[in-house]
Amino acid sequence: MSIELFVLGAALLAIASIFVPTLLTQASPLPTSAAVRQTMLALLPEHLDGPVYELGAGWGGLAVALARRYPATPVQGFEVSVLPWVFSKLRQIIGGQKNLRFHFGNFQKADLSAAALVVCYLPGPAMEKLKPKLEAELKPGALVLSNTFALAGWQAVEERTAPDIHASRVYLYKVS
Ligand SMILES: C[S@@+](CC[C@H](N)C(=O)[O-])C[C@H]1O[C@@H](n2cnc3c(N)ncnc32)[C@H](O)[C@@H]1O
């Protein structure tokens, strides 16, 4: 009986650890699909002159792909939901990408001033909150790559439609 209670408690805790951050950030840890990931990577330049920040890294799949794409570039993922963050840490340890780090916490507290590339998959309200931070901190030439959700008032330098069932749009911006 006590083992059953323990398992039930652990399951409820795991659900709450995803549900509560989702309520607070208005972003669930839904991962970017493989098709959209390929479309995003295809928009990026061959080389980057500075670090990559993934804001809301979820389970880490997109950050791992970015770290593999740019092995000489530091890639930093930020995630506020504990279970996806633990999963992404394990993924990094097992995968052994030396240029990849996952931080637990609110990306609003990260300093983005050195970023060559910021990547996100955040719904509209979260993008609205992020926009003034990007405008205040990113240097000229920095790139912003977004899955599905556009930055209102910004002009994309490239847009593509991914070959997934949602025909997801992908947006690339360059800070001027
Ligand atoms: C839709 S998921 C995207 C996951 C991953 N970027 C991907 O594309 O596969 C959005 C993630 O952003 C996280 N998130 C939202 N706001 C955040 C914040 N202020 N700080 C850190 N993580 C945040 C959520 O917890 C969620 O896991």
C-alpha cells in the first residue's frame, strides 16, 4: 500500500511539475517536431560569430540539434519546467555534447547581449513578453529564429513553411 501511495505521489508531483510552469509561462513543453527542426536548421548560416541561446529549451531536442550543427559554438538552453530540464541534462550527459549547457530557470534573467542566435518556440503571450528583452539586449546582426510564432512588429528576413501536418511557419529575424 505504501509503495502504491509513493508511486501515486510521485506521478502527481511529476504532473504538477509540468502543469504549474505551463500555467505560469503559458507555454507547455511541446517539442519542435523533426520536420520543423529541419526547416529551422535549413534557414541558418554556415557559421555563427557568438553563442546560441535557446529560450524555453523543453526536453532539449532542438538545443541538441543546434549544438551538433555548430560544434565550435556554445549553445545554452534555458528551461523553467523541472522534468523537461532534468531530461535535457541527462540527454546532454549521454550525448556528450561539450558545447551544450542546460540551465534551470527563467530565461528573462539571462543576459542575451552576446548572442549570435536566439531560438524559441513560445506561444504569442510569451513572445510578447520576450520582445522588449530582445529589443533591449540583442546586438546588431544577431539572429532570432522562431518556430510558429512571429514577433509582432518585426520584419522577418526569411520565412518558410515546414512539411508537417500543421504546415508550421518558421521565422528568421536579423537585428539591425
Ligand atoms: C513549446 S516548448 C518548446 C521546447 C523547445 N524549445 C522545442 O522547440 O522543442 C516551450 C518551453 O518554454 C519553456 N518556457 C516558457 N517560458 C519560459 C521562461 N520564462 N523561462 C524558461 N523557460 C520557459 C516552457 O516551460 C516550455 O518547456
